[in-house]
Amino acid sequence: MDYQQKPPPSSDPSPSPPDRPPGITSPETPSNNQNHDIEDIMACVTALEAALLPCLPARELQAIDRSPHPSHQIDVERHARDFMEAAKKLQLYFMGLKREDRAPTRAESLRKEIAVMEEELKTKDELIKKHSRLFQESQKLVKEQIEKHRVELEKV
């Protein structure tokens, strides 16, 4: 088999719809989060292809095998290391997606409920303080009105 180095199919930042894998929508989709996910996946795939392609050509590998220069072996090792780093990034990305897809644990759901309740409690405390202040002001106004009426009654 004669492997020839070809440009990666995903090197174009916005592939045409027929070139796009199934399930991936176009960047014009209203969901920005989905667009960001697609861009992340495409970037990881491009990085994997870029790291792997220099390792594939059979002619280059045959020339390196016959070459006495140690720099050729270092070059292959560098390409392999780049490929492994890109593969690890892609694996971590998919593990993150898997974590997002799974149902939240009991502890996570309780933490979310507690956070919601704390926010609700904070809002209600602010309302209580506001109404308490308004109530005190109205009591003060009523006392002033009572005092004013009492003074007028004493005059009469």
C-alpha cells in the first residue's frame, strides 16, 4: 500500500453540509452552545489529523528506517507525541460530554436545591427588611397624625 499525504478533510473551518458528519448541524444554528461544541470537536479532530498525517506516509517511514540519522527517529517520536497529546485532549473532551449527559447524583441535586433555597431565602429576607422599614415609617406617620389630632382636640 502506498500512503500519500492528503490535506485533512476538516482543514476547512466551515465544511459544506455534505462533508459534515451526520448529527452535526451547520454553524448557523441558533444554539451558541451547540456551535461551540461543534467547533471544539472539529478543532480536536483537526489537531489529531495534523498530528497523525506526518506519521502515515509509507515512503517517509521507509526512508527513516534506512536513514542512519537519529534526527529522523526524533521527528517520528515528536509526531507520535503530538498525536498522543491530541488524542488525550479529545478523550478528556468526550469524557466531559459524558459527564454532562448523565443524570446528576443525589448530592449534586441536593446542592442545586440548597443553592436555590438560599437564593430564595435571601430574596425573602430583603423583602422582610423592606416591609419592616415601611411598616415602621407608617407607624411613625400614624403617631404623628394621632398627636396632631390630640393637640387640636385639646385646643377645642
